[in-house]
Amino acid sequence: MKEETKIVTAGRSAKWTKGVVNPPVTRASTVVFETVDEMNNAVANRFNETMVYGRRGTTTSFAFSDAMTTLEGGAGCALYPSGTAAITNAILAFVESGDHILMVDTAYEPTRDYCDKILAKMGVTTTYYDPLIGADIERLIKPNTRVVFLESPGSITMEVQDVPAISKVARQHDCIVMLDNTWGAGINFKPFDFGVDISIQAATKYIVGHSDVMLGTATASEKYWPQLRDNSYLMGQCTSPDDLYLALRGVRTLGVRLKQHQENALKVAKWLEQRPEVETILHPAFESCPGHEFFNRDFNGSNGLFSFVLNRGDKKTIKPFLDGLSHFKMGYSWGGFESLILGITNVASLRTSTQWQAKHPLIRVHIGLENADDLIEDLEKAFDRLNNAIDS
């Protein structure tokens, strides 16, 4: 089955749809039974997509989990109320006091905070590593290393990791490989083809696609699925069926949306590459992006999220650049249909094992589904305001 067909059909088994096109929204806390045998049978099959109690899931959540497992691979998908919850609970499901984890230095900031502020109190230590370390990660693995966590491309600075090289070494040392695959979205990068054990997404982003739902997923291999599933349940993780319905609807257009995001972003990035104010384009499809060769080798495409580094300006002078935009709005997210922008001047403070060398601000953009020429015109005016602020 080709990818486009999978996207349309995933999670739409007749047992979930009951003869309609989309799996209905099933809201439930209590599930009732008529006989003791019926109840006992449900309990015995509670891990086999059988309704027992609302927190264990309804037909709506079973359908969405099926859809995500079909897209990403693996043996099953656990659901969480946010992407951060998916990250933190996936790690927590496999570590205990005295363990050590390896965390990529370019990780999403809340992931780093979780390691430093929560896991540290539990007696779990963290070592941050260079995203471009590749197979050399072996020198950082300790006897108590339990998890190797990747995020590729990296948050903000977009480094692409050599996932198969890292995964191969990690497996040789019996470490669990977890990947934040939100950028790959289950389409552009197939984690289980490259040695990943648990693939995590902030489904808030491209899966939902409309900036109106908070949702997280963690899809696991057959080896680790039972432990992830059981621990997530014990931590009380569950999701709204209404949100899951919206996510399922988002899945149906995921392929065409990503293609348009990619087309628009590449057009804008190529225009930015010619701007005299731009020092570097940090888009995985560009040679200037660290790890570009791994993107070419392992990915099926890109999307709308990338960054670029200015060669002039500072925290003060990028304010007029950002303040007067019409189509780009500032917001701490991405993956929706709309264009977003952030000006970041503290990149160096967000990492510990690698050094950020750029002296001028980094701009992260999510290119939405607007006309790319309108977005370019918006940015052109922003550069005029930047130059006027610097030169005045």
C-alpha cells in the first residue's frame, strides 16, 4: 500500500467506523456489562483494543492509535495530552533511580528542563551530546545508560542526526533509542526502519495540523510496547476523544499538507538565501544545514519549519523586524496551516555540550499554507525595517 493510501485508510477499520466514513467520537468514563462473563472477557482482553474503562481508551482512541502505528510502524501507540507528556512519560516508563540517559544537546527546551529539574531529583543523570556525534556516541555510554534520546532535526538549529549509526551503537549496549520524530511527522522519516525503539511526536503539530488541539503520541517496537503501554496507563495518561477525532481528521490531509508546506518553505528559503542580511540557512534540504547528508539519505521530504541566521542585528534591532509582520505571527508552536516566526537571541544558553558560534540573531519560521509570494513580501518589508533600525 502506497503512503497516500495509508494516510486515507489508516485507523478506519470497520470495527471502529461501524459503517460510516470516520470513526465516531466515543465519550466514556464507565463501560458497563450485562454479565460476569462479559466483564471478565473484557478485562482479559484489555490490551487488545477492548473497552473496559474510559481511561484505558474508547473506540476513538483505538482507531487513532491504529492510524499512528500504521504511519510510523511499530507494535502500538500510546496517547498523551501533549507532546511534552509523551516525551516525559516515555522516558519515565523505562528509567529508575541510578540510571543514566544520553540526551541530544539540541533537544526541545522542555525536554532539557525535564532532565535537569525532574529526572535529576529522581536520581537519574543526564549527559548531553553533540547531535552530530554519530557512532562516536559509544564513548559516552556508561554501564548504567538506559536511554539514548534523539531529536532530528533539532529544535531551533535544525541539525540532522545520523540516526542509524547512533541506533546501532545504542543497541549493542542494550540502550533504548527514543526519537522525537515530530518534524518527520510519521511520513518524512520512518523511525523503525533506522533502529529506533520508540518514536515520539507532538501530534499537536502536523498530525492535527490546525493549531487547535494539544496531543502527544509514543509509538513503540514490539519489544518495548508492553512496558510503555502499561506504565503510561499507571501514570494516568489519557486523551479526549473529541481531540482524537480532530487528529484523525488531520491525518487524512497530512500528506498533501506536508507537500504544500515543503513547496512553500523551499521557495521562501531560496529567496532568503539571496538576501544580504542572511548568513546561513538552517533547512535540512540545504547543504548549509549540519547533517544535510543524513537528510538526503534518510528522509522522504521536508516541511515548513526551518531557521536562518542573520549576519547583522541584535536583540534590540530585530524587534522592528518582528513587530510589523502581517502574515507571520509570533507563537511557540508550528505545524498548523498558518505561518509563524520567532526571533531567538539566546541559542548559546540552550546547550551545554556544543557551542553556538553565531553572533547575530537566529530567526525560526514555520511556513504555512498561504501564498509564498505574500510571505516573501512580508519578509522583505521586515528586512527594510531591520536595516532602517540598524542604520539609524
